[in-house]
Amino acid sequence: MSSYQALAGAYDALTEDVDYVRRADYLEKLFRRSRIPVHTVLDLACGTGSITWLLTERGYELISVDASEEMLSAARDKECGQGVPPVFLHQSMPELDLYGTVDAAVCCLDSLNYLTRPRDVRRTLERLRLFIAPGGVLIFDVNTPEKFRRMDGQVFLDETEDSYCVWRPEVHRGLCTYYMDLFRRRPDGSWQRSLEIHEERCYTVEELTQWLREAGFTAIRTHGDAVLRPPRPEEQRIYFSCIRR
């Protein structure tokens, strides 16, 4: 089964521990480092739209893109009635194609790691440069080699009253494969089982910094997980912020 086809319906319940409000606060701090005022924002690989709707409520105008129709459907269903309704587009990251430019772009929760071919990462950064206005800011985060090292061979469990997910990551030559068994309770009380396989590629700070420069970004900075200090050696998630030349 393709990534997120079954998981989309249970994703929010299984990720209740993700502090989206804190991450939205952090994005706004980094927005202030932009060389232009930030009003329009691209949420690339928006998933179920948690960040999209938080930023919408705060007065930003959002264009939200994801490759999964199921995740986009879940995102649309969250409509809160505040702010300008986001525009949702079904596109892959390397094929990003907008009708104009935005002041800022964000790509959250290791979505860039899901691009398992370096050429797709480079293509995505090139497309982002096309659609971020000069002086605008790009912010994204990635899982680190240290996180993949710690996860390799482990077994993880997430559960709610109506869903149960067992997932096991395996790492080989920088590629992390997640085998996810998802059980969801049907209305009649029975359980439906689905298997999804997700893959992420590990990229180094040096690789990503080089590709950002080649794509046309400057003032490249790295940060620890949702903090403004530089990342530490044991950091499991690193944020990048940079300016479109």
C-alpha cells in the first residue's frame, strides 16, 4: 500500500504528542529574519494541515501542497473558519508548480527526508527558489544521521482507542525503511489491518548546505530542534533557515 493511504485517517490521533503550536511559534520567529514582510506562505508536504491551519489562524495566507490525496483530504476537513482559506494543491515536491511567488516556504517534520534520491532534493530546492520571492525565507527540518542510528532495529508502538500502529525501522546505507502495521477499529467493532512501507534518506548538513547554495539561497543557518541555538552533535532533528537571493 502506498505511503499514507491508510495512515492518513489515523495520523492526527497517532501524533498527538507533536507540539504543533510550539513549532508554529518557532516558524514565526524565523519568519522575522526574512528580508521582506511575510504574508504568503507555502506549506510544502503539508500532510494533514496542522501547521497550515495554525498559520492561517495567525493571519497568513497559505498555499499547501502534498503528494498524498488522502492527507490533503484530511487537511481540508479541518477548516476552522478563521483567516483566508488555504489553497490546497496535489503535487509532489520535485514537481512544485505555483501560479506566483510566496514570501516564505516551510517544509516540516522531516518531509524532505522522504525524497530518497539526491537529485529530487536538488530539484525541489530549485523549484522552491522559483516560487519564493527575492529576500523571502525557506525553513525546513530533517532527521539527522544520529536519529537514524538510534532507531535502527527498534520497534515502536503508537495507539489510541480506535487505532494501533506498530512500526519498525531498518537503516541500510543511509536509507531508513519503516514497516508500519496499522490496525483501525471499524464501526462494527472489528479491526482492519493495513501495511504501509515508508522510506527516508539521511542527508548531511554539508550536502544540504551545498545544494541550497547551488539552488540560489544564502544566509544559510542551522538550528537545533525548534530552538535558535546551533545544533548539537546528539541532535535528532535539525532546522535549516535561508534566504532566497
